[in-house]
Amino acid sequence: MLKRVWAVAGALIAGAWPGGARATAQAPVTVSVRAELAVPRFRDRFTDRKAVETRVATLFADYLTREIGFLSFAVNDTTLPYRLSLVLDHEPNNATSFAEVGFWVRLDRPGEEQLAAYWLPFRTSDQSLAAVGTETDFLTEVKSKLGHQSADSLSRGVLRWVPIAETGVPNLNPLGLVLPFHLIDLCMKNESIIQFVAEIQGTITIEEQFKARIVGNGPPDDPFFGGGFGKIIDLTPPDDLSPSITNKTVRVKRIFVTSYVHDKTACDNRTPRVVGGVTP
């Protein structure tokens, strides 16, 4: 069984200490999804372009909800701090009429520079002048492309920079971190890798990053009701984490998923999430 040792500050302690009270499990961070048709012949094809872009964004949000379970996704919510844009544009370094056309992903995040990558080829160069088709044709083609595209490059690419939580329970023996989520809620299998930032208080306060491998759920009586547990890996000396847990001078600030092993069965069995106003 995990030996629980609590941090001494922040919202985590307000819910978990003293007297054995339990902290409230969190919901995964929600990312806003929008779509943009930047290539002129696609952009100008549709009279109500904004409505078509919203429908494209809904297709992407539904796809991401099924394939990347450690985050939630909403369509065109500009109030959210993390915003993902899917932009239909020419392939990198080629803006000619015969260039391949595909979807770029661009992540806007608070206080950081935008991240961008060319992700989903849509029309190859030999298809560059083919007719766009009707709205139904276009949306069917987008859905078909998504049906044959892996999300691994997104989960390990731009979306790994979205923190899934801003708190967790550090654990001394075995050394690791209890997540404020059940693994089923993240559609996450063992062997997934997380990285977290910990604030360690001492003569000076420092921030350090630690990696952990998911090995299962914690006990049902921990403050996060059996949340996923990650065991520390690749710890380089000196070990500042263990004594800070013992001395209750550590606070977990941000948790990221850096290598995601998707559990499709868990996604099929968890409570459905609302996407774009409908349940997928």
C-alpha cells in the first residue's frame, strides 16, 4: 500500500488535511478547438464559411475526445486558456497552386509562445486542383481522413504541453505521485509516462521536474479515491524529492502526459463527455 505524505500548502491540503478528509477529484483540463479554412479555394467555396468551420471543429473535437482521453475538448470556447486551431493550409514551405493541402495544428497557451506543426495531409499535390465539392462532400472527406489518422503525434506533440492537473499527492514509498483522476477517466493504460513540476521549499524555493511511469491506481482510501499512480523513474542524484516529502516542503504545481498509452476499452466504458453541444 502507498504511504501517504502530504504537501503543506495549496488547495490540495485544504481538501486532504487534517483529519483524513478527502480532496475532490478534478476534471481533465478542457481545450478549445476551432477550425479555419485558409486555402482560398476552400475558404471561398462555402457561402456560410463560419458554419462549415464550426462543423469541422466539431469533427475534430469528437475525434480528439475519443483518441486523447487525458484532456477534454470544447468547440470555439474562447474563454479557455488553452486553444487548439486546426488550419487547412498548404504544406510547409510550399504555397504554390499545386502544393499539398493539409491541416496544421496550432496551440495557444497562456504566457507561452504558440506551438505549431503540420499534422494531417488532406489533398496531395496531384489532387490539388480537384473540385472541393459540396459541404457534405467536404465534411465526409474530413471525417474519412480522421478515421485513418493516429493521434499519437498530437498526444506526444503539441498536446503534451497542456497540463492535465495543477495538483497531485506526492508519495514516499514507493516514490511517486497519485493523480487526481482514475485511469479510466483518462483512458490511460499502465506504462504511460507523466512529468510533473514540483516546488520544493528550503533555504531557497526551487522548481524541479520529475518523470513517473503509470503502474496502476492508488488505494481507494487515498484523498483522490484511488487515482492513478505514477512511480518515479530516471531520478538523477541528488534526490531532492524524497526529503522534501518527508519534511512536507513540496507542492506539485503542474502535471503533463508525455507518453500516452491509449486505453480504448476504458474510453468506451467511461461516462460519455459532451462535445460541441452533443454527446459523441
